[in-house]
Amino acid sequence: MGEFIFPKNKKAAESTIFQQAEKVVEEANEVKEAVCEMDDWNILTETYDCINSCEGILRKYPKELRQKAHDAVRSKCKNRGDYE
């Protein structure tokens, strides 16, 4: 799998970063609703919708900067023992 799970989203590309952040929040709330309903299928599909929206933000930055941020987050999570 490459850097992104989903193809470039036209709407996300045309949106400002603020608009795309609002889309991420909207999708995250849909994940929360699906979890509250304990609907496994909706949990999965809404989670992927959220990831798709997050990728819209990530694509607004240069690849080098994305990689640097990715590495920093992995290191932070590893150092606090988040990974198996």
C-alpha cells in the first residue's frame, strides 16, 4: 500500500484547509454515531470515510513535510508505548 489509501478527492482538493478540517470533524462525528449504535459495518465505512477526509488535508502539504510529520508521530507513539 502506498502513502494514501484513497485516490485524490476532487472536492477536498478544491476545499480550503478549514473546509476540509470541518469535513474531518463531520466524518469523525459519524464514526462516533456508528459506534454508539454498535453497527459494525457503519463503524468500518465511516472510519474509512474519515480517513479519506484526513487524506484530503494531508495532500495539501508537500510529500517531504508529510513524511517528516508521519515519522514524528510514529516516534512519539512508539516512545509512549502505544504500539505492540
